[in-house]
Amino acid sequence: MDNKNKRIKIFFACYFFVFFSLNAQNQKDAEKLLNDVSSTLTSFENFSFDFSYVLENRPENIKQETNGSAIISSNLYKIIFLGNEQIFDGEKIYTIVPENEEITISDPEDSSDFGINPSELFVFYKKGYTYQWDIKQYVKGVPIQYIKLIPTEENLDINYLMLGIDIRSKLIYKLIEIGKSDTRTTLTIKNIRSNLNLSQNFFSLDLDKYPDFYINN
């Protein structure tokens, strides 16, 4: 083998060594940052946040925007979204729809009427995804590091997710879902507040306050 071919082989050997070493390091960095987020959230007795939710499909010229808020304590939650309210008291999910004067009571195994389970929003990435360190952006001077989440199994709806994390607070700032049908959904988290003074029955629903509502079990 001549010297030129030897140099080419050495170059490619070095290239792939560096590439895979950097890729492994990126995965470790991404996993560490995600673990830091989990540690921060589990240190809270409870927390609340506001959010904006945007659904876009550019080929179909669709863009829908709405806002909401949520309060979470362990797996208990209260969420206001699309003018409705949903409460999980640890046993049942209560979905209150004022416009229809209706309350639906369901089991937690049932899918959320909102399509969002806020108690899982900050931990969903722990299973079913591989991680890639992605771009960093600054939002009003705040560094936001994005991690790309790729489903480990075939997913008919999702290509990948982009999870933006505030590096300073170790909290989630934005979740972007890139769908396979040219659909993009963006959830932006704002105004996170922790360790609120909540009443003991905050996540309980008093049905007596809704005497004229239809109860759908």
C-alpha cells in the first residue's frame, strides 16, 4: 500500500473515531441536562405555569393558537385549556365544560380530552426516545439549549421532538413536535412558579357547586 492510501485510511479512521466520540458525548450531555430538569422539578412540592399552544400545518394554511395554565403536585393536576377545566384528584379525571354545562368523569387510563397530561409533560422523554444535543438559542438573553428527541420505535405521527431547556433554571421552556403530515405543534412554557400555598382539597372537585351540570360518568 502506498503512502497516499495509508494517509487516506488513517484520515477516515480518525474522522470516524472523532465523529462517534463526539456523538456519544453529545448523548451524555443531553441525558445529563434532562436529568437536571427532572431533579429540579422533583425538588418542588408543587408548581404552576402558563403556556401557549400553537398548531401549524403550512401546506393546509392552518394555524391555531390558544393559551392555558396548569398547577401540578406530584401526579395531581388542575389545567385550564380551551375554556374548559380538567382536574385529576389521584383517582378520577374531571373535565368541566362550562359552555355545555357538563362534567365528564373518567379514569386516568383514558386519554385526556385536552390531549395534554400536564403531570407527564416534564417526564415523558424518559422512555421511548434517543437524545441528540442540538442548537442553542437566546431568548431575551436567556440561553435555551435544544435537545432532539427521536422515537426509538416506529411512530406514525411524529418524526421527532425538539425540547428547549432554560440552561440557567434547568426548566423546560419549549416543546416542538414535528409531525409526519407537515404538522408542527409548539408548546411554550411561561411563568413557572413553585411551592405554592395550596389548600388541602385544592385538587378535589365539589360537585355540589355545579347543581345544573350534566354529570357524564
